[in-house]
Amino acid sequence: MHSSLIGKIEKAKVYAQERHRMHVENLQVAFHGENSDHLVELVDGKWHCNCDFFAQWSVCSHTMALERILEGMVPRQELPALAGA
């Protein structure tokens, strides 16, 4: 293998461990949920999902899952306050 390619592979391995170097600004994901498919987007730092739960709560299992997967690279969502909690 060419030495410059080997160097790039090694650098990629280091970058993959340094998540703080990356910030996702816009993202579109086809999410295959248990009941149906959903479109989840991160646009200008705000999450959007076309599921019914997100329409009411502005957060859902789909956006929370992606936030966990991309931890440190996407803005954290504020969870709605629970009444009586």
C-alpha cells in the first residue's frame, strides 16, 4: 500500500477517536422505526422528525437515539418538563 495512503488511514483512526473535532450542522436520516419509517433532520441546530410524538413534544425516540449516536457532534436537545415531576 502506498505510504501516503497508510498515513491517511492512521490519521482517520485518530480523528475517529477525537469526536470533539467534528460538528454536524445539517443531517437527514431515514429512520426505520418499529411501526413505520420516519424522516429525521437536523437543520440549523434544531431537530425535526415527522413522527406524531415529535409533533406534540418537539422530541422523540428517533431524535434522542441519533443524539446518543452522534454525542458531542450535535447540539443537545432540551427535554420538556414533565408535569408533577
